[in-house]
Amino acid sequence: MSMFGSKKSLTKQIQQVENETISSIFDQHMVVNGEISFKGKTRIDGTVTGDIDGEHLVLGQSGSITGEIRAATFVCNGTVVGNVKAGIITARKGCSIHGTLEADSLIVEPGASLDGEVKTNQEPPPPAGTETTEP
């Protein structure tokens, strides 16, 4: 079972994250080499080479990440080369992700580019007609 019970609760959670104040911003002129770990909401408009571990990550259109991303939510408007693991991944128009995506919920807008494997953490329902009965 997904940690997000219904589409209504998912929409509510996404709205809460979008309304949250950004606590850290990496300007488009910033270049970071190394691991980043954060709490709260962070926006990256610059270039990061290294793994990122945090709560709510927003990658701007000018942003670029080469490395692994682990976050509660990830909104991608820029370019990612590496694997992404998050509760909710939103791939916005114009973004480009090259790597494995693993999420409870994946939202892909028309015009987003995904190149790699997609895994969902939701358990699929059993196939129809496979109910087990006790003798």
C-alpha cells in the first residue's frame, strides 16, 4: 500500500510542499562538488556534482545535478544524471532525467524527458482470478 492513500491526499500533500517556504537556494552561478544533506525545502538553480539527501528538493530550469538524489519530494525542471529515489517525483515540462526513478508517486508532464528505469514502491493488486481459498 502506498504511503499516499488516495489521489486526494496526494494532491493535498503536493500542495502543502509547494506552499512551504524555501529555506535554501543554490543560485544559478553556484557550482558545488560534494555531497549535500538538508532539511526543509531547497531549490537548486546551479550545478551540483555529488549525492543529495534531503526533504523537499526543487531543481530549477537552469539547475543540473550529477549524482544520486534521495528526498521525500523532488520537483525537476532541470537536468539530472543519476538515480532518484523519492516519495513523490514530479517531472516538469523541459526537464531531463537520465537514471533509475524510484517513487511512491510519479507525475510526468508532457514535454519531460525520462531516460531510464521507473520503479514504483506500490504493491500491485493480485491478478484477477488468483484468489486463494482454503480447502
